[in-house]
Amino acid sequence: MVTQEALQDCFLEAGRRYGYDDVMAEFAQYRDFKVRWQRSYRWARFKVSDYLEDAPEKVVRDLAQSLFRRIVGDGDDGYTENVRAWVTSEGFREAKQQIYLRRSRSLTRSPVGDHQNIRDAYESLIAQGLVDNDPEIYLSWSKDADPGNVVRCSVLMKVVALSSLLDGKDVPGCVVEYCLYHELCHIAIGFDPTSEKHERSYDELEKRYPRRAEARQWMARHCLRIRGVSPRR
């Protein structure tokens, strides 16, 4: 267990290597694994996901160093191998997924909606050979009703949530399948804080869904979008 004092020491030690002698770090309860920071010329303040409280101290030291490297412009190669190995381990997901779900208050905690069943869409994608059956994937509807973003997922926690806006009796099955597949592609590529793998291979992978254009056209007509995706691309 990494104490608050140990976290502070790790970040202070890393900060001094890069010319920061006024450094403060504390754990924070975020839904997702993340670190937030503020900094000026000589001071830096960090809020670190409490998902790392039980990480080996070496992982926390590596995290601190990689963040300061990013701050001073000494490369942007993402997290170190130690950090990536820890947060992508089977043990990490098993230990943290339920915490993530508790913090995701908008989730219904069920793939069964009023009119659509996400599990049916998942099994259809498996039958089409587009995805492998992964018992670790957690599927749920979300009470979020933002037409500008009808899906979200956590790659690390293997949780996919579809907006209740897609749970309508008139929503075509291909739309639910496409939205689900879109997020499963992110999970298939894996944790990628630098986005390099996503830039190289995501579009090619997502284009494998045969009714992609049809689903996007229906969503465009009904003013539903996936954030960052052109509805008619």
C-alpha cells in the first residue's frame, strides 16, 4: 500500500530532478484512471487516481518521473513499462472494476433495456467473426441522454456503456451493434495513452463492421453521434 506520505515523497523526488522544488501530490477518487496537475515555473500540484494506492512503489515512482518528463517536454512516450504493466494486468482489472462500476452512477448495471439487449448485439458480433467472446467484458446501458455522445467505455476496466437513447423500439439492430463494436475496437487495441496505435489501426479495424455506413446514416438522421466521429465519414 502506497501511503499519502510515500506518494508525496515519490513526486517530490521526481520533481527535484527536473527543477521543481515545490511539489505536492495526493490521491483522489476518480471514476477513471487518471492524473490531473497544475504547475507553474517552480511548483507543481498533482491529484493521482487512488486506483494506484495498492501499486508497488516502483510503479508510482515511474509514474511521477514520466509525468515530469512530459511537463518539461522531455519526450511524450506515455507511461513506463512498469506503469503500463500494472494498470493492464488481470489483477488490476479484477480489483478495480467493481470500484469503477460503483463510481459510474449513470449505469443501469444491466445489458437488458426496455427494447434492446446489448448482449444480443454482442453475440451477433461474435457470430459474424468481428470480435472474440470475452467473459471479462461488462456491458450496460447508461442513463446518460447526451445525443452528442451515445457510447463510452473504459479500456482498462473492460466496461462498455451505451446511452439509453439507443434503447428504443425503432432503433435498428445494426445501430446498436455498430455503437457497441465501435467501443469494443478501443478495448481490442488496448491501453494506449499516446494514441499511436489508435491512429495507426483504429479506423481500419472499425471499418470491418459491414453495416457501418447504414448505421451512421441512421444516427445522422436522428441527430445521434459518437464523440469524435463524423456521422457521414
